[in-house]
Amino acid sequence: MDELHTKLKKLNEYIQSLGSLAVAFSGGVDSSFLLKCAHDTIGDKAVAVTARSSTFPHRELNESKEFAAKYGIRQVIIDSEELDIRGYSENPADRCYYCKSELFSKIRKTADELLIKYVAEGSNMDDLGDYRPGLKAAAELGAVSPLRFAGLNKDEIRQLSKEMGLATWDKPSFACLASRVPYGQKITREKLTAVDEAEQFLIDLGFKQMRVRHHGEIARIELLPEDMPKVFENGLSEKIYNKLKELGFTYVALDLKGYKTGSMNAVLDKKTIDKAKIEE
């Protein structure tokens, strides 16, 4: 058995040892893979718990419902509104810590009501290389991390998902809409809505992996380098500009560096990032 399938076996054995599991399920690549493995391993003792909020696009919520329904997995949808958390909308560097504290407290409560022993989150080994204060919050509330326990990284999860026939195997990476607003700039429903609609417009145009960062009057679009030339074909740049102007942006910029996960973390000092990694 090769190394990849050894890791899969380790994952399934770990899930089996837990007995029952409430998976924090966003519908993304990692949580979809984890949920399917859990359902295949422990059946109805695996439940998907999905949070509905203003930072979670409707398309993602709908896709999570479709995934759970397709495989006959029980899904519980809860409300977890981050903007109601004191201090969250001020957008501090540890914003995700407060968000995940709220989220996993509610998932834990749901799990208790369903008599489920463990709560799982879907981070993988690659997530340890960036600033992720939310992982600390999840750990403090007793959430387990099966994908990290098995030593799986993102590429391996995509490969195994493809082998399992999961449509999510090549799904673009996603992060909550609040990550589009620079630290220290206030997060509002209006900003989140503008970003959500701008990104949906780009998705409808055929762009998959991208971000629209909200810098006040400026929308900074991050695309994969190979997708950048498409912006200047068939009058597409004008369409994009006009649409984003309708959404309230005065200026629309294309980031020449291209798409990069966690690009907003570039403004954080090294001490902040190192401290978070140690605490996690």
C-alpha cells in the first residue's frame, strides 16, 4: 500500500475510534472529503453541521446541501452570525479566533443535543504554514483534526477525493468573505455583500480561483496568472469594471501578483504570526 493510501487508512481508523462525529461542514474540498470518509466509516453517527452567516455565500451553502443530500448524509444548519460578536466587525488580526470560538461553541452544543461525542474541523497539514488563529479556538473547544492526524495535505486530499468520485476534488479554495477586508478596516454587511456579488459575477464569467479584496473605493481582483489575459479579451475588462462600479467601487484594479491564499496576512508582523503558530 502506497503512502497516500496508508494515510487514508489511518484517517478511517481514527474516525472509527471516535465512534460519533459532528463535522464542521462548509462544503469545501477538505470538509467534504472528511465528511464523506466519516459517513463511509461510521454511517449515521457522522453528521454535517453547517453554519449560515453573512460571511458565507449562498452558493456555498447551497452546494453543501447538495453534497449532503447526494450521499444521504444528515446535515444540520445552524446560525452563527459573526458580525454579532463583540469586536469582530472592527476586524482585528485575531478576528478568526473570535469567529471560530463562537462557531465551535455552537457546533459543540448541537453535537451534545444529538448525543455525538466529538466535533471535527477540516484543516490539513498545509494550514499549519500560515497565520490561522481560528485553529487555536477550535482546539481550545476540544475539536479534533482528523486530516492533520492522518498527515494529509491539500494535494493529497484532492487526489483521494478524485479517486472517490467527489465533485469537490477540484473545487477552488474558499475562505470566509471577511477575509477580503484588510485588517483594521471595519467589516460591514454592505462590504460583504459587494464582495460576494463581485466574486459571483467573476465566477459566472468563468473565473474559478480568484478573490475580490475590498479596499474602500478600490476593488483589488486576484486571479490565477494564466487567467489574467482573459480579462482583456472581448471587452471583458469593461464589463467587469461596470459591474463592480454598480456594486459601489470607484476603482477596479487587477493585482499583478495574482491569486494568493492569505494575501491579507502580508501586513502582519512576524511576531504576530509566530505567536499564533506556537499557540496552535
